[in-house]
Amino acid sequence: MSKKILGVVAGLAAWLAIVLVAGAIMRAAWPAYASVAEAMTFTLPMLAARLAISTLATLATGFVAAIITRSLIASVIPGVVLLIAFIPQHIMLWDKFPVWYHLTFLLSLVPLTYVGGTIWSRRQSPRPAHLLGEMTAV
């Protein structure tokens, strides 16, 4: 398996793992959330929590993909895959959530994987000498 395919698969696996674990924790720790989860009649704080989990998972997806592929561009591919996979889901659920929720989720997938990959990329490149002096000055 090539590094790019492995990176995409690992990134998607990271997204799924984070979403599943965080969702289970949220259901266990937030009884009101658990009581409406099946009907998907979430309150504004619940929608915000879901988007926060998605944000963390999507950033991690790009980060994991970049670690494996060593490519910032390749780290975006899992975001594209997620977008393609979730467009039909959100069309089916269009009436369940506000438009802003659908748009925030869908339109953030590719940019957040890029940002996750950028976080890895910046950790790999040495800092310019002129910035090192600024970092040590307190």
C-alpha cells in the first residue's frame, strides 16, 4: 500500500475514532444529549458541541495524514473524501438541522484537514533565525 493511500486511510480512521469516542463520552456525560440523539432534535449547545468534535476530528485527520504521507497536499485528500461522503448524508438530514449547521460542517472539512496538515508541516520545518530571537524574549 502506498504512503498516500495509507495516510488517507489512517486519517479517516482517526476521524472516525475521535467522533465515535467523543460521541460516546458526550452521550454518557450529557443525559439531555443522549435523550435526543436518536431523534436528532439537538439544542444549540448540542449542535455546537457536535461541531467542536468534528473540528477536532478533522484537524486530527489532516495531521495524521500529513505525518504518514509527509505531504501537506496529500493531507487534504481525507477532507475531500469526507466531504463527498457527507454531502448525501446532509441532504437526507437537511430538515433536521439548521442550514448554518450543514454549511459549517461541510464547508469546514477540506480547510480543516489542510490546517491539520499545516500543523504537522510547521513542526517539521526549522524556524527562521529572526523568529528564534523573538521567541526567547519575554
